[in-house]
Amino acid sequence: METQHRTPERKKHSPMFSAVGTSQRRSVLATLSDEHSAISEQELALALAGNNTEVPSTDGSREKIQTIRTNLHHTQLPLLEDSGLIEWNREDETVTTTDHSAFKDPQFQQLLETEGKKVDDAMAGLANKRRRLILAILRETRASMSKTGLARRIYQQENDETEPTQTMIEPLVVALSHVHLPQLSDTEIIDYNDVTGRVAYTNHLGLEEVITHFQRPQTRVVSRFDNFLGGLLSTYTSIGKSADDPFGWPLSWSDSSHG
């Protein structure tokens, strides 16, 4: 009787990964990390707006700052608080960074200073564990491959299966067709032809920038790429040490339980 392997969809996003997943939140963290004490929500909004508090503001700038503050209060600060990176006093309307070890890591500070939509697109693509594996396979292959061939490679990685059958990979082919490949294609990280079923990595500038901020990978990234940035903000017990993979991330950045 044929053993049935399960290929569940990977957890979509972890709160920790989402904390650094957009330029706006990285800017919030970068601004707060430069402060030595708590600042008010208003001061944070001013800093993000690039305003000098000594210069009289116009109606337009006041509206911009209020929009930023509202977004901070209802969206950005709750998410960052969940990540354990900030302390937010709602009563006093003040915010500061925690003593999280990540802020002492120069690589993390580099990441916070990385801006641009392409980088945000890359981070969004990497936030899902299965999509990290997809990108690793396509980036290593550097050539167009069939959707079925990609599904077979993914299944082999996730299940340590040498020769998966068509029945085994069929649910994965469906997930690739309707979820992962369209999302990666929409942000132009991959080229995907839904008619021919062919897919290829595009040498995406945002993804390459994220990678080269740290250490350019050499070879054989697929076997460890499922951990790539997955545990980005977890324990940080081994700051400065490199993971045993071509990317050379700190060990705690590769905790597969996050992402």
C-alpha cells in the first residue's frame, strides 16, 4: 500500500517576520533604535514625516503627520508590539524599543535601513516558508522549469522523498498554480506562464539586495533556504555566529519554527 505523505501549506507569516517586512515598519524601528528613551507617538510621527519641529507646519503637513500617527496607532505599533521589539504605553502614548538583542546586531541595523518597494516585495515573498523554498530552487537552477518539475523538487525537500509519485505531488501543483506562483509573479520575482506552466527566477533586484546586505550565497542554497530569515528575530543567542549554510546568517536567524 502506498504511503500517503502530507504537504500542508506553510504558515503564512509570523509576527516577527512581519515586523521587518515593510519599509515603513523598518523606518519605525530604525527611528526608535536611534533614541535613548521613550518618545511620544507625535514625535515619532514627526520623525517619520521628516519634519523639523522648529519649523511652523502647514495645514498639509499637519494632515500628513496626523495620517501617519493614526496609522502608527492602529496598525504599525500593535504589530511591532506583538513582535517583542517595542514597548508601547498606550496611556502615555509613548513608545520605545525593548532590550531585544537584535538591535545590537549590525546586520539587523543594515536591514532596518534597507528601503524600496522591490525590497518590500522580496521580503513578502520570503515571509512564507514554502515560497522561500520555491525561490531557492529557482534561484539555484537559474533556468526555466516546469511547474510539475518544481513541485517534485519541493516535495523531495519537504518530505525527504527520492521519487514522489504524481499522486503525491498533485496537491502541491494545485497550490503552486493558485497561490504561490501567481503571488510571486505579481511582484515580478519570478516569470510564470500559466498557460505553459513554465516558471523561472527573474534575478529580482530587491531579493538580490536583501541577500547581498549580508553574504552572497555560493552554492547549494536549496537545502537550507527553508530557514532563510524565517527566525529573523528569535532568540539571538548566537549573535555574530554564522549558520552552517551559504548565506551565513546568525544561527538564531535560521530557526525554522518562525516563518
